[in-house]
Amino acid sequence: MRALILAGGRASRLAGRDKTALQYGSRTLLEHAVAAAQAARECVIVGPVSPFPAIRAVLEEPRYGGPVAALAAGLAALTPAEDGDILVLAADQPRVTEAVPALLAAAGGTAAAWVAVDEAGRRQPLLALYREDALRAAVASLGDEVAGASLRRLLAQLPEVAEVPLADRLTADVDTPEDAARAGIPGFGVLSEEGIPRKDHP
């Protein structure tokens, strides 16, 4: 198994603040993602920089071309491997180190991918394990439409997708200040009863 960690979004709903550098517990969100991928024999970060000497960083083309373009860049950085699996993670998931073992434990059979699904039934393509050949074929099938393509469209190119139900606390990511407050990330306060972040009381 090898791993791709997507860490290059604009974070526009967080006013451009670097989500990967947000602190959750004793680690940044990016450090949590790398720890979750520790079983991988090779890991690539798709983002502007890698703070880890043993992990390469690459950028998607065009820059900010979306998650499928990021996947394409990550795959291009890896020498194709027969019968391999690719763990794909976003670098903004606070509990990813808990989620990945549950995901991997569910993998098996003939599926082309095992994708986490939250309690509302929403697929989480950036918390998933893919058959490498199937993922490469799915990306290639999009041709010059990779940039801007949706992850839903990518999944539709796979012959079989197995869904792995996980609790919301394991699939949650950080896109907004509300998400960060809900996760307990410092600097975003706590949520009011209306779900709006407010400053912590002393």
C-alpha cells in the first residue's frame, strides 16, 4: 500500500488560513494524516510543501485544479505498481488516525475502492482505499477534463465501490470555522446552541 495526502486547497472558507497547520491535540492536521498513513511504504503529499524529509510534495496542474487534478499529480509522482493499493486522505480530518484502521479492516473482496461513508450516507472519497490500477484508469478516462472534475464523477468511473460506514466524528473534516470549533481546534472558540462559533469564556 502507498498513500496520497491531499493538502493543497485554497481554504477559502477559512479566510485562506492553512488548514493543514491547524493544531488538533498534539499534532497539526497534516501530521495526523501522515500518522494515519504510516503503514504505507511510500507517501506523497499533494501540496506546496512537505515538512517531512522522507515524504515528497508535488503540485497539481493547473494549481488549484481540484481534488481529481491533485490525485492525478500524486499518481504521476508514483511509479505504477501492479496489484497495488492507494490510500487517499485529505489533510484536514482531525480523527483520521482513528478512521483509517477501520477503513483498512473493511477492505477485501473484488471492489475497486473502499470509501468511507458518514452517518447521512455521504461518500468520503478522500478517506478511501483504491485499487491502484482502477484509480489510474478512472483518472485517465477523464482525459483533459481532470481539472475541475468532481470526485463523484471519478467514483462513477470505477467498476465497483464498496462503502464503509463510519461515525460522523471519524469522517468529519475542517472546511469552515464552525467545523474547527466543533472539532475543538484552538482559536475558533466553541459552538453556541445555534451552531455558531463564539469565544470561550474565561
